[in-house]
Amino acid sequence: MNKPDFDNLLATLYRQKSKRTPIFEFIINNPSRFKKPMIGYQPKKDKLDPFREYIHLYHRLGYDFVSLPVWEANLLSFPFSSHDEKNSRSLNVDSTIIDRNSFENYSWPDPEIGEYDVLENLTKELPDGMKFIIIGNYGVLENAVNLVGFDKLSLMLFEEPDLVKDIFNAIGSRLLRYYEMNSVITETLD
């Protein structure tokens, strides 16, 4: 098994010569379903265990990084109305933001609030050479569609373009701050 080397992944991303071809998978869902690579994982029975599973799996599979689903750590998310999902979900049901009034009354999340100590504690447990790739809870467009609905957002572009701009700015500015904070936390702890 290769020793993790995050700089190897960075070299590839910057289109520079890397020591070896890095393995890359943006997110691995449900790491406990991988029985063989999980051999040797010993849970500690605390709130960090679900994240330790990711660290163990990515390390055992030879990755240079760990991609964490940090929304499980109660970090930034944009609550939206939802309905029963079966095999798929409509992008047009149960809009949360339908007009300027609902936009202004929406409880916008504060990226400063969250269990960032999870990242601080987990960074100390990373194998040498590994780093985190922090994932957000959806991107700007996905959050806008979840909050407004695809069809409604499309119509809103023509009927209320300033409102669409404000929605995207409200989401984007919070995501930017979230990534800035995670960057500071993970870089400071290296």
C-alpha cells in the first residue's frame, strides 16, 4: 500500500508530474459496506466514529486524502421543504422560497455556527501525509433549486431577476465563508 501523500494529488490537480497516479473518488457513501477494507477498524463509540470510518477506508484503499460528508457534523446546510422520496425526487415540489417575502423570512444558516471541533479532532487522527477535502452540503445551484424549485427558479429569472440574484448571493456568500473557515481549521492544524 502506498504511503499517503496529499502533495501527489495536488501535483496532479495542478497538471504537474506526480510520483504516481492518485486514486480519486469524490465521495464514498456508507463506508461500513466495504467489509474487507474495513478490517482492523476499531470504533471508539463516540460522535467521531462515523468520520473515522471514512478515514480508515480511504487510507486502506490507498487514497492521499479523505473526503468527508461534513453535513453529518451539523455544519452548514440550507433547510428546504421536502416530500416523500422514492427512487427519485422532483425538483419542482414544495418550494421554500416563492417570493421576496419568503426570501426575507427564510432562516438563513450561519456558517459560523457548527460542530467545527469535529474537524479539529479528526485532523489529529489523519495518517501522515493525508489531508481532508472538505465537501459542502450541495453547491450554489443545487441549494437554489432545492429552495425554490427548478421550474419556479427558471420563471423567476424573467419575472424577478433581482430576487434570483439575491438568492444566489445569500447561498454563495455563506458557502464561501464555510469553505474559508474549513480551510483555516484544516491548514492551521497541519
